[in-house]
Amino acid sequence: MITNISNCSPLGQELNLSEMAMAASIHMVCGIVFGKRYEEGGSEMKRFLQILEESEVLATSFYVSDYFPTFGLVDKISGRVKRADVMCKGMDSFYQELIDEHLDSRSVKKKMDEVEDMLAVLIKLKNDDESSSSGITWEIIKAILMDMILASAGTSPSATIWTMTALIKAPKVMEKLQHEIRSLVGQRGKVDEGRKHSLFG
């Protein structure tokens, strides 16, 4: 994200910060949650974005039966219930594919040397837990995946956009922040991993 912004700055090109922040957030979330990184503009990234958009539509749609349960037939006639079913089945198949990839013996062997992602930890918990009575099921794992993805994929870009908007509206604060960051970073122009702690100290 920072590289793209740096490349566009000297040329004076416009850029869509919302899209860039969302792509960066998805890149991080996918790596942490299920150990995959989707290429920007790739078919898998488009599918993932479509699932995020569908879940957002599903969460914000108006259902008459939410307010008047006896009028649930209105939602069926309008097609909202069928649309919700199709969206849920699409999300379910996506999560099932991720689980199947992790269960595949070849991918498990490849990931033995790597850092475990959240899905691998959940699968390990389920396998360890099958003898006990707490009952972690595949449906619970899918629900946890959905919570982690939906809770993190939209919030980080929103926070970034709101922060940038607030800074643009307050030029003196932005100038002070720029001066502070430049004094900490120095002439490098980028924050190294080793110096990250100095920004938050």
C-alpha cells in the first residue's frame, strides 16, 4: 500500500485510498486467518471481495420479519430470503474450501515449518477436542472464521479513511504529525521493523 502511494505521489496521480486500504487489510487478514495471500486484481481476490460485499448486504438488508415476525411471508415473496440463502451457501462453500485445503495432507506437510494461521489452530483444537465434550464442530469453525474476517476486513480500512479525513481537515495537526514522524524516521523515508517501537513510545 505504501509503495503504491509513494509511486503515485510524484506523478500527481489520483488514488482511491479506500480500495488501497481494503486491499492491504485483506492481505493481512487472509495471511493471519487462513495463511493465504491473494494477489490484487486476481480472481481469488475478486471472489473474496464479493463475499465481503454480500455479507455486508446481508447484514444491512431490511427484513420485515425482523420487526413483524408474523409477516415473514413478505420477505419470502420479495426474494430476500432466497437471496440470503444463496449468499450463505456461497460463504459456506468458501469456508469449506479453506478447511479442505488445510486438511489436505500435502498442504499440512508444507505448513509444518511455517507459522500456524488461525484456521490451522482451530482445526488442531477440533482434533484435540474430539475426545472431550466441549464439541467444536466444523460449523463453529466456519462461524469463527466469518467473525474474524468480517470484523477485521472492514474496520481497518474505515479507521484509516477516517484518520486521513480528519488529518486533511486539520492541516496544522497533519503538519505536526508529519514533522514528528519525519524526526523519528529520519532520511530513510520508511519505517523499518526494528524502529517501529519508537513510533509508539
